[in-house]
Amino acid sequence: MELRKTGINCYLISRKEPMQVDAYIYLSEKLLPYLEDEAIKQLTDAASLPGVYRRVVGMPDIHTGFGLPIGGIMATEKDGVISAGAVGMDINCGVRLLMTEIPHTEINKKHLTTLLKEIEKRIPVGVGKKSRHSGFKLEDVLKGGASFLAKKGYGLPDDLMCCEEEGCMPGANPDKVSSRAKERGDQLSTLGGGNHFMEIVYVAQVYDEHTARNFGLRQGNIAVLIHTGSRGLGHQVCTDYTEIMYKAAKRYGISLPSKGLAAVPIDSPEGQDYYEAMASATNFAFANRQLITYDVREAFCQVFNSNLEELGLKLVYDVCHNIAKFEQYDGRQLLVHRKGAVKALPPGHPGLSPRFLGTGNPVLVPGSMGNPSYVVVGTEKARDTFYSVNHGAGRILSRTAARRNISPDELKAQIGDTLVNVDRLGKILDEAPQAYKDVEEVIDTLVVAGLTRKVVQLKPLAVIKGEE
């Protein structure tokens, strides 16, 4: 496919049969060499699905995924399709940011080491780990998400106002979640493995003082980033409905470009069932991050022998990465699939909660392990991407290639003095910063293109990773 530059850091793939719409990809010249042919094909495959509206979009962190590429956005009209693969395996994988009142100059290596241990006592990390919390009915979690837990006392009064969807996506129906998926729903307050992580960071640089102040972000203070999703339950929902959609597509006269983009009409029984199951998995992820937040607050209070009123640990925001939601554009109701992409509404947008009407919603963009992360906001120009921006740095090496080509010594040199919870760095080589694009280049790609504005930069002090 031929890429044609159409603007600052913006490239066009013109519509050719069987594509229904054009495809746009946002990349700087430095990032262009990392664009994979397979990721381009996945994006143009998405552009060929029935009912796709106006354009499909690739973010600067774009890389090959399952179905839609990671860093991909696809919107479909009400007579179009819904696709499990265009949402992704880890439904509502997302990021939370907690802000403290603790200056980073007052925290030392001993504090950090103790804090990591206390957090890991409470929050199991790694693949397949089970929750230490019991007593919650899974159906209540799937219906109520973070809202259910907050009402049970596992949260602060303002937490829900600082969550996308206020921590509970409407339309959830646990009856549409398979028994196998529910069996995997014993992972509340677990971090998982792969690219999931928790970081203790500090606000290293403020670019927009007014917006930072409104978000409660203060220069030099400690914060906590939490990145995880719906765990095994969400993975199973995607697996189940990909099979269902793949078998059903032919009945609806849909020619699929790949099994990964299996799709059915939105208003079909299968489409409605998936949406209700996806909303349930979305709520599980919100609840997972809410319970992790509760456990992190508890760990901080113990280590610093203090209370939340003094420590802060207020929620700045909680964003979704892998999700499909009904939104209004051009007077139409569209189903916007965001896979490895984040909703970024600009100031004044009617879709914002009153809390963020004057600023736009915070967008949390984590860097790769040991590298800076960012808080940004969207601009009105982000309308071109259905008000969506990148969710991270984006891989340039597969996990296998990273393990083969990066040594523990190289990883150690890259992360420097950042503390890591694992005993041997060789266990997490697949998550080395060298396996990812330069997050600063990725961030600046959209800033220069005019789609985002930087608010603050966060630098890591300690990282908790789960092993595969």
C-alpha cells in the first residue's frame, strides 16, 4: 500500500477495493521505519468492513495485533458491524494515575523497597495469579464495576468522578459472559504479566501549569501509575465471541478479511450479546483497578505510618484502552472501536464530565519500563481521529525477539537506578525499553501535529512487573 503524506506527521492510504474508506496513520519521520506491513494490512482490512465511517486511523504507537492493529481506531455506523478483534483480547486494559502529597525528595531507596514489598503482599503479580479478596459476587462486579466497589467502601468519594464512564459501563449483562470466562473471573486486584505494570513515579516536568493544577498534579510530588485490565475474563470474552462472530458472519453476507476481524451487524443477536459481554468485562477491569487502588492506598499508609488525608493518593483519572463505545459525531451515533488508543475530549466538549469541562479529560500515556510517562490532553483537531490518541510507546520488537536480542546488562544500563521488583532482569527482557519506540518521539508526533498538548512528564522511581 502506498503512503502519501497529507499533513504534519499524517499519512494517507487512499481507498482501494475492497476498502470502504481511507486509512490515515500519524507518524513522524523517525517513526516511519518502524511501520510494519502487517499493521498496514490490518488497518486497511478494517477499512473494508461494512458500515465503517469516514476513515480508519492508526496512532504513532501502531504495531501488529490481533485483528485491528494495536493503536488502531475504527468507527462504524448503526447499520455497520461490531468486531471483538477491533476491541482486543484485554478488554478495558487501561491506566490509573494516583497523586500523592509526598515530595520525591522525601522518599529514599529504603522507602521504595519497603513499599514494593508491601504492595506485592496485597496485589498478586504475574500470569494466572488469583485474587486475595473474596466475598464479592461476580455478577455484582460485572454489572457495577468500580461503582459497586466504591459503594462497598473500597474507594474515596471522588474516585468515580475521575473515571471514564464513572467506572461503570452501562449495558452490561453477565448472562452473556460464558461460564468459562466467569471461571477466570477470580483475579480482582491482580496485576497480570506482559506489559502490565505498576510504577511509583514523580512529576518531573510541568508543561501546562494551569491544567496540571486542575488535575492535582504538583511538580516534584510522588504519583502511582497502574496499568492492567480485565485479566483472564476479558481474554476469554474476546476468544469466545471471535469464534461466534467468525461462524455467524457468513449468514449475514459479511466477507471477512481475517478471522481476527470477525464481525457481525451491531443490531444482530450476536452483536448485541458481544456488546453486553464486553461491557461486563469492561466493568470487571474498572473493578480490578479500583481494588488495586484500595490496596495501594493501604500499603502507602502502612509504610509511611500516616493516613490518606495527609498522603493524598487521590485519583487523577482512569482511562480505557481497548473498548467500543457509542458516541456522537457529525450528528450520527457511531460505535467507536479503540484498540490501544485513548479517548481524548478537548475542553468544552459536551461529552466531558463537569470535573473536566474546562480542561479536557486527562490522557495517561505510559512509557516503557524505566522511561518517562506523560499526561496530555486532546485538542479540537483530534476530531480527525474520533477524539482518540495513542495509549503508549508501541512495540518494535516481538517478545521473542526482545528476549533473543537484549541482554540483562543492556536492560540494567537502560533503566539505571530505577528499582524493579523482580530478582533477575532476565525474566522481563521482553518488556525492556529497547523493545519499544521512543515514547518522547511518539508523544511529540501528535503534539506537533496539533492533536494533543503535553501537561506533565512523569519519571519512574520504582517498577512492579509480573512475570510471564
